[in-house]
Amino acid sequence: DFIKEVSGIRVLEKKLREKLNLDHVVVVPGDSDELPWVKQEMGRACVHYLKGILESNNTIAITGGTTMAAVAEMMTPLTGAPDCLFVPARGGLGERVENQANTICVEMARKAKGDYRLLYVPDPLSEDTYHSITSEPSIKEILDLIKNSDTVIHGIGNALTMAERRRTPPEQVEKIKQGHGVGEAFGYYFNQQGEIVHKARTVGLQLEDLTDSQQVIAVAGGESKARAIASYFKPGKSNVLITDEGAAQKLLREE
Ligand code: BG6
């Protein structure tokens, strides 16, 4: 039975890799919507994958969220890749402290025995403040580190869930609804066709900053996130997906 289950998972990974046109897919058994420990298993799988790709002195940009918190929780010393630097990918995005990239960054670096740099900026920002803040030398320095990071690890969420969690102003929520937003990743909201319907203004990594020379790893699972994951991968900005069986099955059933 165990063998059968493992080979079933391998088939899911292969199908998903082909469907979403990715370099690598990891599916962990279970559905994190139903069983909280499945999220930790995604965290563990992500750490395992990272250990295979990271090199010494790499810079890793990470987002916030409960899934990323699970990655931090499962992190162990990166003995094969010493002196890695962890940075938050974007500003706080209005999240609760425990869900913020800064907070998760510190824990991840501590467990990995690496270092971290944080981004202290309020958000959302007005256009004027955005420009003056990003030209501040100390902020600019960290923004450069983020832009030139070797690896990016991020969560994916349901558009409206994320908009609410971030206390997004009603007119912006309306814009996301009008645009039929289904998925969200680092402050960008996507419709089912993968078009951006709204973008939270904050400093840090922008979607257009992602390049082919980077490893961009999405970690997201649970059947309820299947459509969100599909929407995000339409434009195809990340090359690796770490997910669970709940999301994988649903993703393959749809369309
Ligand atoms: C956020 C990320 O912090 O976490 C988003 O910036 C992502 O990209 C979200 O959508 C996912 O949160 P969770 O708690 O569902 O892992």
C-alpha cells in the first residue's frame, strides 16, 4: 500500500509538472485544508528541496504567510550552504506580525544558521512616500539584495481571503471582485486567466523583477487553493511548486 501510495504521488507530480509547465513539482500526501500537519510536511519538503539547490553565500527572499511560517518551522541548519542571507521579498502588506515576511525571515535565518536583513517600511505607501523611501540609501541597499536574490520562496493565497486578511480598503476589494480575482501572490491579485487585477503598492520584489536565472519556489496547498494556484501559474513566473495532494488532485480535475 505504501509503495502504491508513493507511486500515485509520483504520477501526480509528473502530471502537474506537465500541466503547469514547471521544472519541478513536489506533492506531499494529504490535504492541508483538513489536516494542519500537512502544511508542515510542505514546509519540510521545501527545506529538503532548498538543501539540494542552495550554495554558500546565497541570498534567499521570502514572503510571509502561514505556509512560509511552516517552512521556517521546519528549517534546519544549512550545513551544505553556509552564510546564506535571508531577506523579506516585500514590505509587510498589512499582515499580522506573525504572518509578516520580516518575522519569518528572522526565524528561518536563525534555524538555518544563516543571517538576515529586514525591511522596515510602512505599507501601503502613497506615491510620494514610495519614491522618497526607495531612494533612501539604507533601504536601497536592501532592495538591491532582494532584487538580486538567488532564490525566492513565496506563498499563494485566495484573492479575497488575502485582501481581507490584509485589511485592504473597500474600494480595492471591490476592484479585485470586479476583476474576478481568484489568486494572490506577494501582493499581486490574479484572475482565472492569470491577468493582474490589482497590485498592492509596497516596496520590494515586483513580479517583473523575477528572472529565469533565479529559482522561484511557490509553496501552497489545500484543495481550497487549487484555483488560486492555477491563476498564479498562468503567466508562469515561478518554476517550482511545492503543494499537497488536496490541491494537486483538484488542479488536475479542473479544465
Ligand atoms: C503572503 C504572501 O504573505 O502569504 C502571499 O505574500 C500568499 O503571496 C500568502 O498568498 C499565503 O498565506 P498562507 O497563510 O495561506 O500561507
